[in-house]
Amino acid sequence: MFNPQIIGHRAVRERLLERCGSERLGGSLLFIGPDGVGKRRVAMELAQRELCFRRSACGECQGCLMFQGDLPVELPNLLRIAPEGKAGLIRIGAIRGDDLVEGGVIQWAHRAPPPRCHRWILVEDAHRLNGASANMLLKTLEEPPEGTRFLLVTHRPDAMLPTIRSRCERVAFRPLAPDELWTVAQRAGWAEPERAPWTALAAGTLRYLEPEAFRRAAAQLEAWIAVAGGGSYTAAGAALLPDKESAASQGEQVGQSLELLLLLLSDVARFREGKPLRLAPWAAGIERLAGSALELHRPQARIFDAQRNLIRNPSPDTLLREIALAL
């Protein structure tokens, strides 16, 4: 009864399946947890199971094939809302107008679902709803039409409107276990000699399955090690700044860079306390930082503040330079 391509989160998936089968699943769910752990895929599994010819999300039948590859915005029982543009925001046109689907999202939500199906509306990176689009959804989230389920997915619930969060039931996801993580990595072509650095940098997520994404993250970590050790931000900044050719928004890319810095600072603290390192392949650089006068609390506080306001920040270079000066 589960998609064989999805690794991990078995307890969460079993609970969702049981509640869906007994019609006890809430109308508005908020999937929260680290970025890149599979929240979106678990959300889509609910819709995939309904269109699967075996009703099991088998991954092989014609119904399941619709959920593979580059998914369209609309499937018979699924509508996907995602951030767009360089700002990476979900704008009101996608909710109210015809930008996403004819008649808009709210009209789509009120249509009758296909036989033996629900209508699933998946909001990806729900923290990217701008104020107007979030407010437009409030009433519908509070009282979804019969047969319609909203699935909001985010790794930044703190960045969402409190009124949105209060209307949704939370479903929490944890990082993947190391063995689960490596099973997915091997499927993607990673080899055993790469296991230690890849697993350490992934930190329980699948954000770096693509080799280029991993190389970029490793370069950013090494740049932060250099800056924290007294090196010039000007020399290291090129690795830290967003890639303008990337499909990911600037805010998303800066956020990942800041998370790497937090992971680094956490490991410096762990080394000072005699605890095992999470970033063991970079132990030499971490040991140097741990033996220096590097202060941790001030830059960590500055990073947390930047993360809370990341969507509004207009200049990645200015923000990253300020973070570097706090080190």
C-alpha cells in the first residue's frame, strides 16, 4: 500500500493511510520537517494511491506513471501550487486568478472529485505564500469543501502567517536515518568511497543528490571555514553567493548556505565539548576553529534573525557579508 520508491517515514505514512481510509484525515494538513527529507513525496503519495490501478501507489501502472518525472501543475485529483520567479513567492494570481488553473485554486477546490478520490491541493514551500495569497486561502483552509484536502509542505513554519498555521493540523517529519539516506543515494549513483562526505553534508536530507549540488555545498562549507578562520569574505564570497542560473530562488540558496554555517558552528561547539563531529570529513578545519577565539553565540543569533527575515532580504551579498563580519 506504499510507493516503493519512497524511503523512510513509515510510521507517518501508515498513520496517514489509516486516517485517510477511515475518513478521519483533516481537511488542512501542514507537513513540517527539514528541507529535503521527502515531505512533498509523501504528500503526493496520498493522491497517487487513489489513481493507482492497484490502489497501492505501486509505481508501475499507468495511474502511477502520471506521478513520475516532471509533474504537471494539475492531475485528475491533484493540484500543485509552488513558488515562482527569482523572488520565489506564491503570488495571489495563482490563488485567485487563472495563473495556475482555470477559475483559480479556490474554484478548483470546490469541484467534485473524480470517483473514489479526494481533491488534493499541494502547496509546496508554503512559507513562500505572500501576504495576499495567504490571506486569500484562509477561509478555504478553515472550512475546505467536502472531499478536498489541503497539504501544505514547509521546512520554515516559523515564516508562515500564524493564522495559516492555526488552521492546519501539523504532521512532523524527522531527518532520514543514515542507512535510509544512503539507500537513496546509491539509487542516484553515489559510490561507497563518497559515502562519508556525502552523508555528513546531507545531514539526514536529500538536498545534495545531484553531484553539482553536493560540490557547491562542499565549496560553501569550505568557504565558511575559511571566513570563520579569519579569511577574507571577498575571497570566499563567490562560493557563498546564489547561482543566478539555478532554478532555486535566491532566498532558498542563501538559506541553505546559512544552514551549512550553522552546522559548522554546531560542530565547533561539539569539538570543544569532546563530542563526535557531524562533519567529520572536515575535522581538520573544525579543529582549527575550535582552538581559535571564535565566538559562537553572536553569529548564531545573527543567522537565526536572518533566517526569519530571509524572504524580505533584497541583497544576498549584503546579508552574507554581515554574517561574515559577525564571525
